[in-house]
Amino acid sequence: MNKKAKIRALVILLVLVIAAGGWWYGNRQDTGDANRLVLYGNVDIREVDLTFNNSEHIDKLLVQEGDRVRKGQLVATLHRERMQAEYAAAEAKVASQKAIVARLEAGSRPEEIRQARADVAAAKAKLIDAELTFERNKKLFKQNAASKQAVDDSEASLNTARANLKVAQEALALAVEGPRIEDIEEAKAMLKVDEAQLALAGEVLKDTELFAPADGIIRNRILEPGDMASPQKPVLTMALTNPVWVRTYAQEATLGKLALGMSADVTTDSYPGKVYKGWIGFISPTAEFTPKNVETPELRTRLVYQVRVYVCNPQDELRLGMPATVTIPLDQPKPEPGQKAPDCTEQGNG
């Protein structure tokens, strides 16, 4: 029994040693050199679901899975007949309202003013005739040569002539003065409304085209020509390949040595001897358990902090999930808080 107990104890010890060694190998951090920190992790990438900001049937898909696309490249289009008609209607409405504003701002035409003056002259002549007729009828009535009805009729005609003259004079004043400022401002405000509607129709028309938001590779064609697209339905999935990042983990004791923007060198087993330039772009504010399958509670309760090291990948050599080694020189100056983040131009293409 003592021999069996010893064998059992050795087996248990061996299992613990293997488990601890596996964890150490996957999470080891080189501290032999005080001027550098070595971390181990895997390459990760971002993916983007490309959607139309419109609802319509898809007309064309211009890319296939695996195609490399550039930022701003047209990748898909919608049927646009309805949007084109709406844009044309909005454009015509703007043109009409512009004509109204121009007419009001120009004021009355010389011909309209001359016509108004002629109307005033004609009204004055009628007034003079009505006055003469009224005076004559009054004299005839006193001589019993005209009836009272004739006098009343001529007086009514005189009053009408006076009113017509006043109307003609007001019309002449309006023609000379031109449109009211309030009417012009109202027409301009309506023009702004119509122009805004035209701009909106233009944006809706632009939304019938889908462009790549960045350089990347098409991974999936989710919809096909003829399918109904909408802002809620992705059409394509695109992987953003530059920059990528290495997802690694640092122990709490090393956090004080790291800062956002610090430069780093990244190497992989796939391309021995090749060094990719990178920089620390993210340090998790919260701890998490060691992301490895371990057997003992002691190892399971060890906490680490996720660190993302961004890497330039112009040749598309770094792929999703690829193991990578990150070396961070610790003798470099730490970037100042708020300092602009590095980019691939500053770091080099690796």
C-alpha cells in the first residue's frame, strides 16, 4: 500500500507540474532583461458589416469573397429609379421657388408701373366727368329740369369715381414700392426648405451606392442581387487588415512599465527573423482570469490585464489567430498623456 500511495502521489505531482508548465509556457513573460518585456499572444483583426443606409432591392455586387478592396471603392449598388425621380422633383421645386424669389426681389417691371399710372389718369378723368355731371344735374333739379333720381344717380357715380381713383392710386404706390420685405423673406424661407429637401433627396440617392470604409478583404457575401437591402441587413462582411493587433496579457506587476503609444516589435513563427513594428493601443482597465485551460484553483485565480499591440500589415502576412511574440523595450520614454497615437506611417510598414 505504501508503494501504491507513493506512485499515486508522484502521478498527481507530475500532473500538477505539467499543468503549471503549460500555463507558464503560454503566459511566460521574459523578465531576464530589465530593459525589455516579452509577451505572447495571437493576432486579431476587426470585421465590418457593410450595410446600405437605404431600403431597396440590390442591383449589383461588384466584389467576391477574397477580393482586396481599397478605402472608398464602390462595392455594391441599389436600384435607384425611385430615388432619381424624387431628386428630380425636389430639384424642380427649388428652381420654381428661386424664380419666385427673383421676381419679388426685382420688384415691379417698368411696364407695370406705366400701366398703373395710366389707370390713375383714367380714374381722374372719370372723376372729373362724374363731378361735372353731378353739378349739372343739381342745377337742372333746382330749375325743375331734372328729377331727383337723376341727381342721386350722378352723386353715386361721383362717389364711385372717387373710390376708383383711390384704388388706382394705391395700385400705383404698390407698383412703385415693390413687394413687401415680409413677402420676400417668406419666399426666401420657403426656398431654404426646398433646398433642404433637395439636399436630403441627394443624400438618399447617394445612399444607393455602398463604398468600402477602409482597406480590407471581403470575407462574405451575405446578400445577392435582387435581395431587399436595409440598414438592418448586412450585405458584405469585410476584414480590416491594416492595422491588425496582437491580443496579449500582462501581469499586474508589469502594468506600471507600460503606457499607451509605446513602440513594440512583433515576430511570428511563420516569418522567422522578420520584425513588424507596432505600438500599444489598448490596456484593459479591468483584470480577468488567465485565459488558459488550467487544472488547479491556484492557477485559475491568477489575474492578468489584456493588452492590444497594433501592428502594420501591408503585405497581409499576419492572419487571424496566428501566434505572435511581442517585445516591448522598457527603456524608451513613455508618451505624454493625450499625445497623438502612432500610425503605420510613423511606425513603418514592418
